[in-house]
Amino acid sequence: MDEKKLAMTMDEVATELQISRPTAYDLARSEGFPALKVGRRVIVPRIEFERWLSESAINRLEFETRK
């Protein structure tokens, strides 16, 4: 069984999106990205990350079809 953690670290976000760690932290500071600060750590709830990714892809497709 493939148990997924409820939240991802920024290193995991970077790996998942194939971006650098600093770019992942820049993304975490951007409006609309579902990052949470817990103490000194920044985490991202997996379900919110997946929702954000899907919505971002849909928004991009809608934008590109309006060109």
C-alpha cells in the first residue's frame, strides 16, 4: 500500500515540481500557494498542493485558449 504523508516539505515540493529548493520557497511565498508555516518549517498539505496544481493547470489552459 502506498501511504502518502498528509503534508509535504519544501524539498518534496521542489522534487515533485522538478524545481530548485529556492524556487520552491519563492513559490511558497506567492499568493494562492497553500503553504503553512509551522514553527520554523514550511509545509504544504498534500491535498491542497494537488488541488492547487490542478487549478493552476486549468487556469493556464483557459488563458492559452483565449489568446
